[in-house]
Amino acid sequence: MTIKTILVVDDSATERHILGEILSKAGYSVSFAQDGETGIEQAKATKPDLILMDVVMPGLNGFQATRAISKDPATEHIPIIICTTKDQETDRVWGLRQGAKDYILKPVNGAELLQKVAAFG
């Protein structure tokens, strides 16, 4: 599957802007959600090729949203990369157990992010 559309789920407008710039300059079509609930709704509605998911958000956190998306037959095929400041190994393992396919730390290194995204394409 070629990755063309990416949904960025992050409650920080700054992070959404930074990630959006990196991804759109690389040729990806990027959409945004500011919380876990909206992220789940948009994943179901638009079926992006990949999701970048923050963890610490109001309402549903990224781990909960990742679990919901990866367990739903309508969206389980969409790879999710957790994108967070939580740098503990236990957080990484927990994120992958919730259904994420990869884990990247903020502040994001643009080249590393694009490499991880390309790995799914």
C-alpha cells in the first residue's frame, strides 16, 4: 500500500502545524484531529493511509484512541505511529500493545519521521 493520506491526531496546534509542514512538503495529503474522539471519527470517515497519534490529550488519550482504531474492523488496517514526548520504554511497549505499528518521540526529527512513514509504503 502506498501512503498518500495521513491523519495527524494531536491537541497541540503547534505540533499539528510542524507535523503538517514536514508531511505536506514531502508530498503527503494531511488532515488533522485535535483529540482522540475526533481522530477515531475521522479515521472511520476518511480512511487515511496512516495515522500519527499523540498520547497526552484531553478526553480519550492516544493509547485509548489507538486501541479503538486498531480493534475496529473498519479501521484496523490503518497503521498508527505513536508520536509523543513519553520516552519511557514502558510507554513504547504499551503503545505497541494497543495496536500502534511504530513509536516516535517529540520533538520530531523530520527525516526520521519521513523514514518511518515511508516504511509503511
